[in-house]
Amino acid sequence: MDSERTDLLDRLERFYDAVPRDAARVEDHGDLVLFVREGPGWPFYARPRPTAGRSPSLADLTAVRTRQRELGLPETLEWVHDLDPELLPVARSAGLAVLEAPLMVLDPAALPDPATLLHRDCAEDVSVRLLDPADEDLADAVAARRAVAAVGFAAPGTARGGAGAAERDAAMIGLDAAAVDEERAKIADGTRLSALAGTAMEGELASGMAMRVGDVAEIAGVATLPSARRRGLAAAVTATLAHALLADGTDLVFLSAGNEEIARVYLRVGFHRVGTACVAEPAAVTT
């Protein structure tokens, strides 16, 4: 691996290690680090300890999974394969199913105007907006972002499907004041961006977010209601987030695509593949 690519992946690894630390306590289990969320919110995961200098062992993995079960947490492990290739066979030998996701970095010079990514037959009707901490409807907007993501990720891929506005509305969950205040504070300090795309007639159809640490940011959670796919909405949301991050001084924007098909969406936005991000979970039990 050349030094430039090594430096890039090391920056991403430092980001991965830093992101959970303001909302989680850290437990060391051999050469793995378990992030345990303090308070409500999505649970975190375990990752290799960046300073370990060696690959986690099967014993490390067994210990961290035991601890995750004790805490009622998902037995999830994440890592960058290019930095720790020996962990893949270890995870599989432990019975984990591993998603090998294209790890992609933005070329700012290739980033298009979001409007050009929308299909011509719907471009005039679609609006893409970034959430503002001063928005009076921030609670509803965050709830809509989460609902769109829940429906979209329940039907992975890029193919059109039947789930749409009715399923989104059924998935809407009201947020308590503390959750709204946390979202508002993170948007205000620039560590989180959220975006929504939709129409006046159909409501919110696509959503996404970004997490930022210093001059590095990850775009994540980009999803489109299955009934609204193939209209360029996910690409427009991604480009809107990327433009805002660059304008605010971020010089490294990256993401992980769920598969090669989804990665092609991000190629249109100016991202290119630099490696593989792995997510390991217990394999589904079939009967």
C-alpha cells in the first residue's frame, strides 16, 4: 500500500475511533474497543484498537461479544479491511456474517450541482433542504428523516418497490425534548448535518445525514422510500450534504456503500472507491 493511501486510511480510522466518544464510554477487550452509548440512541459497536499494531484475536472477539450480550447490545464489529485484513477470517470463523462495503472518498472537483442529479421529469417538483437548528419544525423533520431511513433500509438496494408515504407515516415516532435538543446542538456546532428531499404533494421521500470530526466527515444513512426510487433523490441528498461540508471547511468526505450497485449511485456524485469497510454481525439462523 502506498504512503498516500495509507495516510488516507489512517485518517479515516482516527475518525471512526473519534465519532462515538462524545456519546459513549469505552471498554477495552484485548485489541478491540467496545463503545457503549450513554443515554438513548442507536447502539454502537466494537472496533479494533487503532494503536494496537496487531490484529484482534478470536479470544478478543469472543470476549467483546460476551460483553455485548451482557449489556443487551447487538454483537456488531466494524473495521477497515485494508488496514486489518487478518480480521476477516477471524470474524467468519466465529460464525459472523460480514458485509464488505465499498469505502468511497469524494473528489471535490467531481462533485456536481445537486439539481443536475435529479431526473428531468421530477426536478422542478423536488426540493432538497438541510435542517437548520432554528427550524420550528425540527422535531418533525428529524422524525421524518428517521422514518424515511427505516422504511428505505427495510428494503435495501436501488430497485423501486411498493413501500412509500403510508409506510413512512406509520414509522414516524415522536422525539422527546432531550433528543431534539441534542440534534439541534449537533447541527449548530457543525458535527452533524441532516438533509431531506421531497415534494409538496408527496412529503419527504429521501433523507441522509453526515457526521463530522474536525476536517473529516462521513455521509451516512442515505435512504429513499422504495416507491420514490430511480428519480435521483439519494444522489441529490448526498451531493447537498457534500457541498455543505466542503463549504464549511471539511477536506475529506467519505461514505460506505451497501453494495456495488449502490456504489454506482455515489460514483455519479463524485466519490471513488479507496477500500472496503467491513461490518460483522451474527449470521441469521434459518430453519
